[in-house]
Amino acid sequence: NIHWVVCPGAERGMGASLAAGVAATADHHGWVIGLTDMPAIPQGVIAQVTQAMRDGALLAAPFIGAKRGHPVGFAPSYKNELLALDADRGARTLIERDAHQLLRIETTDAGVLTDVDTPSDLLSLKF
């Protein structure tokens, strides 16, 4: 089930979009946030991050070695900070600040790191 949200301030950047999404779902018990330019994230990893949040993690994200991927799960305690995001400042500063709270979900699937920024990036995807 997808709940589409139109961000009236989207031109301000990723932070504004994240805040709009959280505002539209403010009654939820946490958020699993993925980036739309990362279409190769496996469903199984999304399910693992979601389950980590249900199990009480404050933050959760997939990792390949030392590299953090997406999506990232945020507990309800992050709601006000997520709502305060604006401009092109995403949630990375929250993740870095609270790295000691971050539950690592180990994976070998490069889809958690695969970013699509150009048409050639899209054509090179292997599903």
C-alpha cells in the first residue's frame, strides 16, 4: 500500500520532502525511508528494516561492510527532528549523530547502495 504525498515545498530539497512525508504520516509508529533513485533495494531488506523497527530499534539500516545503504528506519522518537528537516538537508546528520543507536543489517545485495542518477545508470541495472 502506497500513500502518495505531494510536497508543496519540494523545490526546497530533500529535507522538505522528508518532512512532508513524515507530517502526512505523523500518527505512525516510525518510518522506513527509502530514496526514489534507488530502485534496486530488495524487498527482503525493506522487510528486515521494518521488522527491526517493530522490534524496537531506534534506527536501522542495511550495510555492506562499512558502507551504509538504504532504506533507513527511524523510531517515533525522531518525529520532531524529521518534521524539522528542510532544504537539501536530509536525515544523514541524525544518523551520523546517533550512529551508536543504529542497528546494522548486514547484506551482500548491492541494491542497497545502487543509486540511479542518469539514464545510463538505469540501463545498467540488473534485477
